[in-house]
Amino acid sequence: MTTIETLTTKQIKALRAEAIAAGDYRQADICDRALATDAVDQDGNEIALADWTVEQARAAIVEAINDAEAQA
């Protein structure tokens, strides 16, 4: 089971890639926020859901990963 403490950048990037492939841009935005140190992306665009803290985004990712593992 993944926790916020054990969540890795590799897991976040993998989930982001899966989300984009599935057309789930909301989840991709959450991943971007979890990876970000500020509220803009590499092009200077404001990241959707930037009002979330990095911690909140990481918690949402942990939930998504654990849900996917439970369904496997």
C-alpha cells in the first residue's frame, strides 16, 4: 500500500502518463501539482487546481494508486 511518505516521483509520473493516455486531464493536473514546487508549469501557465497544496495533490494521488491496486 502506498502512503504519502512512500510515494515516489516515478509513481506520480507513471500515473500522469496513464491519465493523459486515458484523457483524464484533471488527474494529470493533480500529478503536475504534486510534482510542482510552484503554481505554474514549465511554460509559465497556471496549473489547474493550483489552490491545492502539494500535500493535498500527493494525497489524491496516493488514493488513486491504492484504488487502482485494490481493483487489480
